[in-house]
Amino acid sequence: MKNIGTKGKICAVLLALLTAVPALWACADKNGPAVTSDEGSGQAEVQSTAEATTVEISTELNAMNLLGPRDFGGEKTVFYSRNYSGEWTSDLMYETTTGEIVPDAVAARNMKIEEQYKTDLQEKKSGSQSFYTNVQKELAAGDPGFDVLYTSIRDASSLSTSGYLIELGSVPHLSLDRSWWSPFLSEQLSIAGKKYYATGEITTVDDISIRAVFFNKELLKAIDGSEDLYARVDNDDWTFDDMFRLVNAALVDVGNDGKIELGNDTIGLLAEGTLGYQLLMGTGEKIIGKDGEDKPYISVTESRPVDVVDKLTSLIAGNASVQTGSSVYIPFAEGKILFALVTIVRENSLKNYEIDFGIVPYPKYNKDQEKFHCYSDAYCPNAISFPFGISQDALDRGAFICEALAVESVNTVTPAFYDVCMKTRYSRDARMGDMLDVIRDDYQIDLADVFLNVWGLRTPVTNAISAGKSLSSALKSITSGAQRKIDQTTKAIEDLDH
């Protein structure tokens, strides 16, 4: 989802809430506690007192104005979606209003689309976080009982290379070049000019999966009372050198025994095991680049990314003030960590704790870097795709409804999620919303992450940085084999006629 500027604004009461609001609106398990992802995202259960909220919304951009009338005669539009008792579950369907901000906005959007276009929106729940093998079985058997797929990006990539999805360029009604479909992500995820899955305003899960730098304001003040990280971002002056100067200054070995223990000692930086890779992405570099024909290749061995990796290696390897672990935000909440790299949904999670924190984007490599970049993996966000083999009528209806839902979200789900929740209700200070704008403005998903288990490149790059090894030595024995796998994937996609 990308935030879209509103026009012709009117002031309207968005939602009047009667009970306490779960802060993790669509990603929390509705029947029990949230579960962690493979990236060790952790659990969030937060509640906030509710009150009537006023937000400015536009009356101009909506599905009827843009797409015009259609009558599907009451036919079902069925989404087979990633719906499970975990954090990155589907946020497409809420049947009734419940007093929760974003679910109520989604329910209102869906009811409007159902009434306008005479369709019955239904969701077939996966019951698991990864379910592409089940999809393959159903499609291979013929006549699937669903019209639209809503899976993780990794699942979608597996389905696409196996020929189970329809290339979106041949799907009617979709406007992937418009902002409600996040075209900057579609361009990153395409291969050989083909796009098989997309995300955007239709969902909020893509946004909450973006990672950023959370910082402890009290620790920062104790280290350098004059340091203003928000001002650094404003001035395009937030770099690796600035961050690690503070990281190194934060280290306090309480027992002076040379053993750094989370919860006991104070450290500068905590992140998941992919720390070095995440910061690499923050420089705008990736493991996989694409050539002029939109074909992927290993780009991390080029001059600038090698320099970036060398810099990161010198800053991270052997640094006692830098730690990694499977759980990040909970140790950060305990107050003895200066910086934590976590998904921005943790803005809500941390409302349960007393820590006074702020959020900034990943730092730049140096001041010559043009803009800030942030990172999302391919496991957390979900994407829309269409199964090969469905009837033309089902494809026409499913695609039209997806476009309508995405467009309609611009002035319903987006302001509820972003303006009311993220920028206002859950922000700790007035500047946090400005930082979220920067963070959401440009984030990256690397094809090396999309095809994580196929190409096998992310882990050796990550390990090289943390272990202090040169990139060339880490990749020397695997580069040619990995490129062959990349070429095989590319050819498989090129050879598809759908």
C-alpha cells in the first residue's frame, strides 16, 4: 500500500468506537496469540482506548467514478487467501463492523463493493501461512473453487514459475501503473517483463511488513543529548557512520566481564540474523539486479555493493555492541538497547511498554546516497494473483472486483490504517508520522529474498558480513551455480505463454 494524496476533501467522522481497540488490527490472531514468522517477528497484543476519530477523506476517487457500473448478478467472487492464526494473515474480509478501526473500514469497503456490483465476496481460508502446494493440487485437478489468490509473495513466486498463474498484463481491468497497485514494487518483482502478482491499497499487510530503525530516546539522550535523529533525516544526513558512532557509544558491560547479555548489559543495536543484508538494502543495493531486458543477475559483486558490504563488515563483525537474535522488539522494549531493526507494525506492539521510542529509516551508506531506502522481506507481505485455468467470466469478475477494492481503499482503508492508526493513534510524538512517510516512500524487496530457497544467495551474503569475511570469498564457490539457477527461473518464466 502506498499513501495517496487526497483531493476535494471533506471532514467526516470515520468511525465511532465503543470498546477497546486491538492495535494489531489485521495481523493479530483473532482466536489466540500471534505467532512469529520465519524472520522472528515476534508477537503483538496491544489494546488502546477508543474514541470517535475525525479524518479528512476525499469524495472524488472511488470505484464507481473510475470504473463505472457493473452487475455480476449475485455471482460469488472467491478469494483463496493466506488466513491463519498468525501475524501476516489476510486482511481482505471482515463481514461485520466490530468497533475495530481498520476491520470496520474494510467491512464498509466490502459491503459497498458488493452492493454496487452485485457480487458476493467470499474467502476460502488457507489455514496455514504457506499453502502453494495445496493451490497446485487444486489447480492440477481442474475447476478450482476460487477466483483470486492472496498468498505470500514467496508462495506466489513458486506458483508463477510452475505455470499456475496468469501474467497480469493479460488480465483485464487492472491498472498496475496506478498508485493503488504500488507500481514501484511491481517493477521490482517482474522478471523478463512479466508480472504475476501485485500488492497495493487493497491490503495493509505490505505496509506493516516494512522494516525501520526504532530508537530508545532516553538512551540516545544519555549518550548525546544534542543528537536529533529526526533532524538528520530531514537534512538527508543520517548515515552508517552516524548510526554506528552511537551504537558503539551505547555499549555498557555491567559486570565488566566481557560477556554481553541481553537484558543485563546495554548494547547499541539488535536485529534479526539478516542484519547485514537489511542494511545493505537500505543503501539501495540488492543481491539481485536486473539488466535492460528485465532479466535478473547477481549484482552484489559490482563495485558499489562490494564497497557497501566491506563497510558493513567493518562496522558489524566482532562488534560487541551489535547483537542478533530471533526476538527483537521485546528485548528492545526492556530499555537497554539503543537501536532495533523491526517491522513498523511494532509501533503498535510497543504501546504496551513504557519505553519512549522514535522511528527513523535505515541510514544511508554515505551522504552521496540520493535517498533513503527501507526493506521488506518476501515472506511477510501478501499479493494478489489469478489462477491459470479459471473461466474468462471468473477472471473478468475477479479482476474487476480487485481493481474496485483497491481503488475504493484509497479513501476508506488507507486513511483508517495510515492516518488514524499509524500516524496518529500509535505515534509517540508529532514527528513519527513524518518519518513513516519517508519509510513508506521507497522500500525494496530483493528477488534474492523472493527466491530465497531456490537461488540460495541471501544467507551467504548475510553470513559474510557478520563473520567478517570478504564477499568474494563467500560467493566464490557458489556464484556460477546460483546464476545458472537464476537463468533457469528466468527461462521458465519466458517460456510460459500465459
